Amino acid sequence: MKIILAIILTCVYAIAVYAADERIFINAKINGKSVRFAFDSGAGIPFLLYSTTAQKLGLKVTQPPTNYQPEPGATAVGWTELYNLDLGITNVETSFGVVEAPEYLSSRWPEDGLLGWPAISNNIFSLDCITHEINLLTNVPEGSADWMKFRIQTIGGDLTLQLSDKGQRKIVILDTGSDDGVELNPQGWREWNAAHTNQPATITAQVRANLGFLVTEEMWANKIVLGPVTLTDVPLIQVDPSEINVFSSPQAQFEATLGFAALKRLDIIIDGKHGIAYLRPKKTPPLLYEHNRLGAVFVPQNLQSEDLIAHVVDGSPAYEAGIRNDDVLLKIDELDATKWRTDPNVLPLSRFWNSPAGTKLELTLKRGDKIFKTTAVLRNILPPDSTKN
């Protein structure tokens, strides 16, 4: 996820609506009032608040110009006046970026805002995405001296690692604001698919600011090589194409973003003081990955549309239940899904598709003028041997 004056709600929206809500939370106080930040190493603003939080705290906000037209994939950011921020380990006066969000999404976020990479970029810390912890350190532990070392780059404020010094630099982004695994660039995605045919696949949907919904297949990689780093047992998707333009340049080639599920497969020490990251791939068996066990998502055509339109993977439980692309979702069991904007019981839809294998969902759909019901039985799709883990 990228923030520069504007780019933000890509992963934020996606997590709020469809993902499994993997977060590292940090408690703080603004002017003595408690708030909770989610640490997002893919966020380039040190401290970002949602507009509902700023209103609740009574903060004065200077809004962006009304005639400002954000780039595709971006959203406008306002700024508060200076206020006291107490993070426990430090106490400072700072201003906060503020973003507007659709009410039907913002009311469901478990945090009040984001703490971005620049806020802690001068510290030494370990990052543990299994226990959801950041541990501040005084020095780099001696035991990590033989780990792989990478230069830390800051591109657009994101925590970015340089994989190679030879020729065009290859970079990866570490993004704790994304629940995904490895998000490959389009070329890497095509090459991996060509070398791994007939892989089981499910599907994900993510909201991109000013772009609508990005729907992409999700697969499982027993092994994937990114420069000198070999990751095992990670979910895999294609990255949002809009991020390619942000991170790639004649001097740097964007390889991938490592989201929370991929970061769980690494031991990580960040030495922000000296600009070095220490990585060690884990060899332990992977944890069970919560994923879409239906093999279908239902999303509006754009952020203004009301109908939830089906996108279905061939051979999935949804496909076997007779659901096809462009069917419109009306009900999940007795829940009226058409009220997804107003009924807080509808979103996030992911809680239905991520339910345990064997769960039966009675879905009411519309195809053209015909309304029909079907029952889908969820099953483990990713990874293929998930029942053995």
C-alpha cells in the first residue's frame, strides 16, 4: 500500500471488507484520549487518522482543496493542527494526516488510524507477524549476524528492501498493512503460472481508492524465489497494477510486496538507524491459512454500484453449486446481502467465505430475471495439503 499526500485506502478498504484482519496494534493517546493505531509498514505518512476518529477527538482539520483530483488509486489527505501524541516510549507534538472513508467501511475498522513506517524508521526492532508484536531493541542481536542482509530503501515512505546491487536494483516492499502473502509483479505472476499449471486456486477482492474493486485469483506456492530470498508455503496473488507505476523506475525494478501472510514465514530484524534489514526464512511448518473456501467473491461494479456481482473460479465449491460469473447475490442464508451499505451485520463478507471447511451456505441469487437458491459446501482450497498442517 502506498501513501504520498494521497495514496492510501487500497489495503485499508480490502482488509475492512474482505480480509482476515491481520494487524499489529499499538495503543497511544492523543491529547490524553486513548486511540489504537495499526502498524502499517506500507504507509508513508507517520500518523494517519480516519476522519471519524478526528471528529470523535475534536481535532481541527484542514481539508484538501475541493478541486483536488486524486490520481487513480489515490485519495485526498487532510491535516490536523499540532497535537500531543503519547506512544508510551515517546511523547511528541505532531500533526496527523486525515482521510475520509465511506461510512459503511469506516465503522467496521478495529483501529482508529495507521502508524506508518516513517514513525519508527530510526529504531531497531524485531517484527513478529505470528505473535503480532514489534519489540524495540537497543542493538541488533548477535545471533542475527549470519542472516541475510539487505539495504533499506524508502520509496514513497514505504519500508522497501533492495535485493540486488547489480544492474537495475530489484526491490520488495514489506507491508504489514496487507493480509496477503506474496504479491508478484505481472511478469513474475505470468512466469510462476506458466511453471505451475493446474494449481488449485481461489479468489480475492480488494477495494482500490478511485479504482473500484480489484479481483484476482489466489494460489499457493510451496516455494518461491525472490532474488536471494527463498520463501516456502506462502499464498500468492498478482499485485495491483497501479502499484507498478509507483514503485518501478529506470533505477529500480519492483519485484513483489510481502504482506502479513508472507512475513509470517520470515524472522525479521529492522535496523532503521543504519538502514539494514536482517531476514531469515522460517523452516517450520506453516500455520493454516485462512482463505476464501467458496472460490467466489461478490463485489459491486464500482464504488457507487449496489448489486454484488459474482466472480467465480472454475471447479470451486461456488462453481459446483451452480453459481456463475455475473450472478447477483441477494441473501446469505437469511441475511439480506443487498443491505451491505446500511446493515452492519453484512460486512465483512469474508467471514462467510473463510468459514471452516464443511460449512454449508444457502445463497439466494439472481441471474437475469430469475431468482434461485443454491447450497455451497466450503472446502479447503489453499494450501492443497491444509488438512495435514
